[in-house]
Amino acid sequence: LFKKYIDNLDVYLPKFNAKKILQEYTQGTNKDRPEYEMLGKTGSENDTTFRVQVLYNGEVLGLGTGKSKKQAEREAAYEACKKLNLTGEEICQKQ
């Protein structure tokens, strides 16, 4: 069941670890941390979708949606990492 994820760990790991990758990058750059801001939520109480943006130095680096705030933050961080070329995907695509 998990073989495809294990075989492609270099592709899937950045998505699940994006918040850490982004924080290490930003703190290594100028000691500032990215900020996550909830933009809103939609749906019913049992089926809510959250929308979050991640900001760094006043600039929106990524937007994310998810069924939890944490998932939406992770998606926003992943988008920010892609924008900053921190995911390693560009290396995988060249191979």
C-alpha cells in the first residue's frame, strides 16, 4: 500500500514536512518566522474547509486549504516552499 510513497520519498516528504522546511529557511535567512493567517472557513460544522495564507516579511508566499487548520497551513507552507524552490522537486524532475 505504501510502496509508491516509499519509492518516491524524495517527492512526497517535502509536502508533509513543508512547515519545518519553510521555518528553517526563514530563520536561517534573517531569524524571522513565517506567519500563518486564517482567511476563512466554509462548509458545515461537520464538513469544514479552512483557507490559510503564509506570510513572510509582509509578503504572501502561499495559500492553502484543508479539512483542518493544520492541513491548510501545511498546504500553504508547501506552496511557499515551491515558490522558493525548497522542495527538491526541481531536482527530481531533472532525473
